[in-house]
Amino acid sequence: MANMIPTNRDMRVNDFFGDVFSNFWQDDSFKVDIKENDDNFEVAADLPGFDKKDIHVDYDNDVLSIQASHEHESEDQDEESGYIRKERSSYSQSRQFMLKNIDEDKISAEYVDGVLNITLPKAKENDTERKQIEIK
């Protein structure tokens, strides 16, 4: 029962390391939902605060890649004190997912209200069959 109650020393160590490690390992990537239907995959990526021009989507070698970047610049100036402050920030996030058997020519995407929706139609079954190559 004594092991169930932390000592003051344990609390300080856990508080310190808990905060440091929880911030270090925190997952800052955007959230994605993938739904498989009979004829396609539906991908919904939450990207609030991004402009459509800052989002890049591609599909190559059975991998769907979503990248989003954001740059912000602000400037404050107080003429009385002569204080000028200019701050810049930028960050980018990316996610990749392996989705096989996709008809690449029919992939579509739409970005509305901070959500990127991608539809990846499945290829016809006969399109994915292996073809025997005759050796001459």
C-alpha cells in the first residue's frame, strides 16, 4: 500500500521528466481517416489553418503522400518607444500511406473548411493481374 502513494521526490522527478518527455514525444502530425469501400478508398485529412496552395498531394509507387506547409510573418512597431519587432515562423507536416490497387488516373481531391478529402478509386481486378512475359 505504501508503494501506491508517491513521495515528494518521486513527484518532482516525474513532473520534470514527464513534461520534458511528453512534449518531446508528442505527435504533432495532422489527423487522417481512411475508409475502404468496395470501389475506392476515401481519405479525410484535418488541415485547419492551411491554404489550399500550401498543400501538396501525390501518389507514387502505391504510396499516397500528403504534405502541408505554413509560413507566417508578423511585424509590430511602436513609434513612441522606437521598438520594432518582426517575427517569422514556418512549419511543415507530412503523412504517407500505402494504398495498393489504385487507378491513378481517377484520383480526385477537394479541400473544404480545413478538411482535405481524397478519393482513390480502385483499379479493376484484371488491371492488377500479373502478365506472363515470354522469353525469346
